[in-house]
Amino acid sequence: MTTIEQTETATRHNPNLNESPEALPPTSAELIASSMGLGFLLTDSQNNGRTDRLILAIILLAILGKITDTLLGLAEKRAIARWT
């Protein structure tokens, strides 16, 4: 399976991946150009060779992303149930 097929399969099974691609560039810029927070921890750890902190930052970003995705999914289901 090629990378394109994997991406198509992922977006077909999880429509939340496809909802707001326009939000990705500002979010990425915030992470890269930050002077504090998780973005700073990520870039500072990468620049200083602190693999332990780098992995921690990646795991924290993944957890925060999953929590946000779950909360938005619940809000979406609640809104759909309310208006149907």
C-alpha cells in the first residue's frame, strides 16, 4: 500500500483528519517559532540533543491532540443529536 493510499484510507475512516487543513500552517508556525511552551520544548530539545525531552514533547502533543479530537467529536455528536 502506497503512502497516498494509506492517507486516503485514514481520512476515509476518520473524517476529523480532513476537517480543517487550513489550520495546520498557523499551528505549525506557532510550534516552531515559540519562545515558551511545548513548541519551545520541542525545538530546544532537538537543538540540544535532549532525546528524552523530545520524546516527552511528542507524546504530550499526541495526548493533547487526541483529547482535543475526542472533545470535538463529542461536541459534534451532541450538536447533531440536538438539531436532528
